[in-house]
Amino acid sequence: MKIAVLIKTALDTGQLRVRDTVVVEETPLKISDIDRNAVEEAVKLKGKDKAYGVTVLKWGPLQKKVQEAENVLREALAMGLDEAYLVADEKLLNASHIATAKAIAAVVKKVGADLVLAGEATVDNYTGQIPARVAAELGWPVITYARELKVEGGRVVARRDLEDHVEVVEAPLPAVVSVTREINQPRIPTLLAIRAAMKKPINRLTLADLGISVEPKISAAYKPLVIQRKKIVIKDGTPEEKAEKLIQYLRQEGVI
Amino acid sequence: MKTLVVFPNKELLYAASTLGGEVAALVFSQKEAEAVSGKAHKILVAEVDPRLPDAAAEAVAKAAAGYDLVLMPSTKNAKTVGGLAAQKLGVELLVDVLSMRAEGGVLTAERYVFGNKAVATVQVSLPAVVTVAPGRFQGEPPAVQSAVEKLALAPTSRLKIVAVEEKSRGAVRLEEAEIIVSVGRGFKKKEDLQMAFELAKVLGGQVGCSRPIAADLKWLPEEHWVGLSGKKVKPKLYLAIGISGQPQHIAGILDSRIIAAINNDPSAPIFQNADYGVVEDLYKIVPILINKISKLKGG
């Protein structure tokens, strides 16, 4: 079974560069954490066929971030993917999800995958809409928030983890499935695997290569969220005195 | 302005009314239609199973014709339906929106991004689909005359729901809790969590936890899990005990009024995100707190 895994080269939110606004251009990229679970699941399911990483670069500047994105993709290749596709185009460096889904769907068709796997959401924007959009674009069924997945007899069966209940859902292949962190424990690649990944192909594509055009009608500005906490730390005294002090503060605040 | 509310509830209908103009509701049964009667100008009834995202999205895409905005709740299923419908319609989808206004064919909305460390102000041409973050639009939708209409469609779904397993839900409703005592890896054994439950009891609060306690150690069911992929909470007091304060955890507690933390490691990041921090061994201080607070409440 050929599998395409969606990998977001996400902003590393632990290393946000911040002035008056968030300086996206200077913030490093990393693999969106939950995508590691999607990669792990693909490596387990692919059998003798190939598993492809598919990335659409969303953060600029293009030249600088393409290099970073390739490094991120090497990580996924080291985990066991066979090949990666990186769609890098100025027209995709924006907040449009329609455009992203179109580009991804085009790559999925190009590689001829039977199954698309993705993380439930990406760590930077956390919208979780791309798997559904890609499914709509391809005309395939989608199962989101899967915490368990089986493929048998041309069908996928998943346990879909929703707020108050878990649904056991079945769909015919080809299909799109988004997974949660609970689905598996992503492997840590060996040194040997990391070296081997250096030789695996990363194919770079533009929108023109895919024969699609997009006209985004969306823009976004990012302001750092400044929540001033009081940061009063009680360090001195006996446990008894510290407890007394804490209670005093909380009573002053009127919360107990 | 014409707004279509899908999976309508009081909050969404109120949010739609703040934008002005016509409000319609899309529901999936006659019973739901009755529940929103008098709260939307038009009620569209589509007889499909809304648990099947592809069938529900088909209904949404059909009902959305002629509307400027489609509003939905920020549930996992609604986001899936929203993604499918938005791509079918060729429009953008904004999720977990905190505030919004529409002007001259453009919607301006705010949402948290980057692990809740930043606020994005997004501008998008209408039509668009939006899911609204819970608790942001509090008010009564105005009373109006409702016209009920059936949405004719032959629903098709390639999904089959084989089984539904209810999650064990105790009395835990962290989203609504006023006081949360939350536990992390500082607790050495599952049995020791009893202390936190006792403290929560004397405070009249509920018990939350960080990811490792629910997801890795499984000492508490997931309904206690606070954080980016757990519950997002907004109590007046969040007391984090033995929690180091990973960014994903902090992202779930941003809306707390007061955050207090107990940790024996003075360099724990939680102290940078707390109003009041106590550097102390939780095993020493928690019993004292239980004792003192129960006296306080009793007297």
C-alpha cells in the first residue's frame, strides 16, 4: 500500500522570535510533533510499498526556509519514509488553507498513494482542517482523530477519539486519516538510519510543476500574547510558613 | 449580512446575531429544529446523520449557498465537517475564533496561535466558515419568527460507524471548574494523588493533571488532562502541584485568573507562568495546606 504522509514544517513555538510582532521569518522550523506519529504509522503499514512525505512550505522567506524544511524532512526520512516531496512556492507562503490542500492533493495524485496519513493538527496553527480539506479535494473519505488504525481487505477501520466518546469507524480505501499522539510511540532513528536518509530523494516542486494556480484572499498578522503574571515566588521559611504565606496571598486575591 | 449556524446552540446563535442581518440554522433532526424555534429567522432541516462528516458537509455546502458566513462550534467533528465543506465551497475556514467582526465583505477575526503564545488577527474575504471558541459569546439570541424548511438532499456517506463507546465520565467538568488543583510528575505514586483530591475537596474544586499523568502513566482518566491537546480551562484559581510547566500545558491554562504553583525545583518553568509560586516539597506542604484550608473553611 502506497502511503503519503503529510508533514508540516511548522514554526518551532518553543523558539518564537518576538519583537512588536512575532518575527516568523526568524523563527526556526521543526517537524510538527504529531506528524511523527503519522510517519510512524505509515512506516508500520507500508509493507513492501513506498511511503512518501509531503510538505507544503507555509512560512517564508522562501530560500532560507526551503533549506530548513529539507532538514526537517530528513528527520522523517530517517524514521523510515522512502522519499519526500516539498512544495515551495511564494504563492503558498500565506494563511490560505485552500491553496495548501490543493497542492497536497496534487502531490498525492502524482505519487499514486492509496492512503494519506496526517497528524490531527499542527503545532503552530493547530486548526486540524487540512486532512478534511485534502479528502474533499481528492473526493476520498476522511477519518479524523484516529487513536487506533487497521487496514484490512481494502478498508480502514479506526477508533475515532472525540470529546465524549470513541467511534469505531470504517471507510473504503483510498482514504485520508488523521491520527492523535496516542496511536503509537514514534521511533527514534538510529545513526545508521540518519545517514541513509541523506541519500533519500527530496523532490522540490512549484505550483507550476503541479499545474495548479491559487489566489488567496486571506491575510494574518501575529502579535505575541503578553500575559503578565505576578511571578511572586515564596522561597524562604518552613513549609508551615510558606503554606501560610500562600494562603494569605490567595485570600487577598479573593480566590479562596 | 446572512449567517448560517450549523449545530446551533445559544452561544453560536448569539454570536451570529451580533453580526446583524439574517440568521439561519441548519439542524439534523426535527427535534433540533424545535429547540431553535424562535431563535433564527430560518431553520433548515437536513435529515442526515451528523456524525458522518462527509454527509454533514454535503448538507452544509448545499445550505450555505447565498450565505456570507457559516458558523459552527469548535468540536472535533464540527471542525472536520467545516474542513470538508470549506474545501467544497472553495472558502477559508477559521477555527477556535475568539472574536470577529464583518465589514465590507471582509471578516476580521482573532484566534490564539503558536501554542497559545500569540494572537493572530486574520482577515478573510467572505464567504467563509468559522468555528467559534467556547465561552466567548455570552448572551441571549433575540427572539424572532422562524420559518422551517426542509433541505432536500440524498445524503451519501462512505463511512460506517461500527460502534460507539462512551468515555467514562465522572463528575469532572474542568472547563466549568472555578478552582482546579492540578497534578504532575512531582507525584511519585498513583496513591499519592489522593492528597490532591483532598486539597481539591476542601477548596471546593476539581482535579486536573498534566499530560504524563493521563497519557503516559494513565494514573487519571483523560477527562482530567489539561493542556493544548487536553482541556483548556479558565478557573479563578489554578493550583499546579508538581507540574514543571511545559509550553503545551501552559497553553491550556492561559485564561486562568490566578495561577499558583508548588514545585521543589526553583528553575521549573511553571514559576515564570504563575502569579504565586512556592518552592517546596509537595509532600511536605500539601498536607499542611489541606489542614489549614479546611480549618479556614470550617471556621
